[in-house]
Amino acid sequence: HNTAPASTRYGPPLLVSRLYQPSNLRDVGQDSRLPGDMTCKSQRLMQQAGLIHPSNPGCYYYLPATVRSMEKLVRVIDQEMQGIGGQKMDMPSLCSADLWKTSERWDLMGKELFRLKDRHGGDYCLGPTHEEAVTTLVAHQATLSYRQLPLLLYQITRKFRDEPKPKFGLLRGREFYMKDMYSFDVSEEAAYQTYESVCQAYTRLFSRLGLRCVQVQADTGNIGGKLSHEFQLPADIGEDRLLVCGNCSFSANVETMSSDGTDCPQCETGTLVESKGIEVGHTFYLGKKYSQLFNATFSNAQNKPSVAEMGCFGLGVTRILAAAIEVMSTEEGIRWPGLLAPYQVCVLPPKKGSKVDEVALLADDLVHTLGEALPRLRGEVVLDDRTQMTIGKRLKDANRLGYPYVIVVGQGALEDTPRFELHDRTITDGNRS
Ligand code: ATP
Ligand code: MG
Ligand code: MG
Ligand code: MG
């Protein structure tokens, strides 16, 4: 009923012709050789749809649609981490070697650590993870009281690892986004509770994204500690081998198992079945390994200094994006977890020149009406204004990008009871593979 032209109410609509989604791979078949190390479905789809562009090995341009999707993922992660008391911070990526020498990881990390020197000859590395940094920060706080614990600090930042084999696009980069949270607790018991609440938050996160995820017992690797789990998305291209019992709740990464047998070590009656997974999250109960070294203490109820119990909790942010695309998509087009789709709706007006100017105007108006009626769709509806192209061609593009909803506006829109053609591509059946 607002008679002002639509464009003056909410600003101009988002036009597909103006979105920066460079896809120079449009007509290249999946078997052809493509630039970069194009080795899996998610990477091919993301490059074809103009979501990422390779720069140097293991490094990518994250193009605008990817950034939109990542910002949505970050929002969901923030909600879950802050829901269990996490406080967001941001630590330097440029890390002094001193800390890493103290923990002996300067040598342990070997070639995976990106090392550099500053102008004074000082040794540095680009942070692959931040146990040393966060523990020394907390150690510097003279007044930390037991009343302030548990303390949960997290960040979502770029991490750097000189992977021996960067591959599969964003699944294994040399520069990638990780959410890393570090917990400080008064006792072993309290630390276990924190550990449990983070695992529950991870489970909630993946279920909100509609991703089927398995929590398995895992190795502690060079991070160290006493207890560890990985969150794995079942997928054939996964690089981890998982053993899951058909009879009880037992599930583990093969790396943790010493025998070759297939009998379940927990219930002793079930048989272990092997599958492959993509590691999207990893939780560690660290104990006092780092807090002792860096002297991260708090004053206890007796006002005496006491060494904190720690945990650390990683989530592969860019890996989750690619892994979701990997397990949900078809070969022809991306399917997103609804919460992460860069745009929710694409409106398709008819091809130019078919005496349907009126219909085109209606399509333009529909974009605004949707935003007016459903506030969650504001800024989420794009108009595919490339009306020199047939509807069929544009539908194919929309399919490739995977808008959850596509609305085709045709002659039916001019009838007394306007009709639109709605293509619903939301996924209700979870992981495809
Ligand atoms: P992987 O076994 O795949 O090498 P990791 O065990 O070395 O991973 P962690 O140190 O546990 O990784 O880091 C926490 C999380 O960061 C991982 O669970 C994963 O989701 C993500 N991650 C690790 N390495 C990469 C990478 N090279 N590219 C993208 N994400 C990564
Ligand atoms: Mg690794
Ligand atoms: Mg691993
Ligand atoms: Mg790991």
C-alpha cells in the first residue's frame, strides 16, 4: 500500500549483473584440467560459482558471496560460544619465537610452522594455534580470582600452517580461518564440565547447520593433553579413518587404536565399521601442560596461587563451509545449510522483449515486498536482471549457486490472484553422502 517506488523505500535491489562472482570456469567440464589443484567437488563448485579464486598453493581469494556466508557462520559460532560463556578476543598472528621455544613447539612443529625474522633478527612465526599466546596473557594477570573462573576466551582468526599437501580448496589451506577457544578452570572436575559444555555446543552448532556430525575419540597430537575428541563429517574424500561400533556408542579415530581387530573395545560384542571423515572440530583437555609452563595461576578460595586447568577447542571455519558444500551438494550445483546460504532468494523476471515490462516491474517490487513482509529476508533477495538471457539459462546459474529459494515471475503474476513459480531447494534430509 506504500505508493512510493520500491527503490526509494529500501534502496536499489541487489542485481545479479552487479554481483562480483567471477566464474571463468563456467564451461569447463569436471574432468578437464583446471587452474590450481582442483581435486574435489566443493572446490570445483566453489570456483565455478565464483565463490573462491586460487592465488598461491593453499591460499584463496574469498570472494563476496563466500564472505557473506562466512559472516553468517561466524554469527552462529558466536551465539554458541557466547551461550556457554565464551568471550571473544583477537590475538596477534605474528608470534614471538620465545613463547614457542618455552613450550618446545618451536622445534616440534617442524616445517609446518611459517617462520620469519623481523628487522632486528628476532625470530617469529605466523600463529598456527594460540595455546602459548593465551596462556602467557592469562599468566600476566596478577589478580585473577577463582570467582572469575571458568574463563573462556576465543577468537576467530586466520591461522597459518605450511601443510605438506594443501589440497581440496578450503578444506586444507595453508592460510585458513579457525575458531580457537581456550578455557581456564579451578579444578580437574570443573575443567571436565567445561569440556563437556563445549562438546555440547559443538553438537548444537552442527545440528543447527543441518550437518550430520560424528564425535570420535581422538589423538592429542602435538597440542598435548589428556583427553580429546574430533568432530567429523562423514565423507568419502575425508582424510581421517573412523571406527564406529554398530552396537554401542563407541567411535574413534583409527589413530587412537593399537590393534587391527574389528571387535569393539567398549561393549566387546559389537563390530567396528570403518568410514572416512572430514575433521571439522577438535577438543582437547590439556590439564596443566601449558599453565604450569607459563605460570598461569589464579588465587584460590584460601587466597593462595593455584595453577589453572586448561582446555582448548578448535573449529575449522573455512573448512566447515567447504565441507558442508562437499557433503550437501549435487555435482551440478551447491546446496547450502540454510543458515549459511549467501543469499536466501533469487527472483527471476522474464526474458527481455517478450512484452512483459509490467511483469519485470512486478519482479522488482516482489524483492521489496518480500523484505517488507519477512524482515529476515531483508538484504537476502537478489534480482537476476540479466534479462537478455533465457529463464532456463538463469535457472541453471541459480541452481549452481544454490539459492535456497528461486522465484520465477511470469505472466501468471499479472492475474487477479498473482501466481509465481517457486523453486524450493532447501535441504531437509541432511548430508547427501
Ligand atoms: P588435520 O588433521 O586435518 O590436519 P589438525 O588436526 O591438524 O587438522 P587442529 O590442530 O586440530 O587441526 O585444528 C583445529 C581445526 O582447524 C581442525 O579440526 C580443522 O577443522 C581446522 N584445520 C586444521 N588444519 C586446517 C587447514 N590446513 N585448513 C583448513 N582448516 C584446518
Ligand atoms: Mg594438521
Ligand atoms: Mg587431525
Ligand atoms: Mg585435530
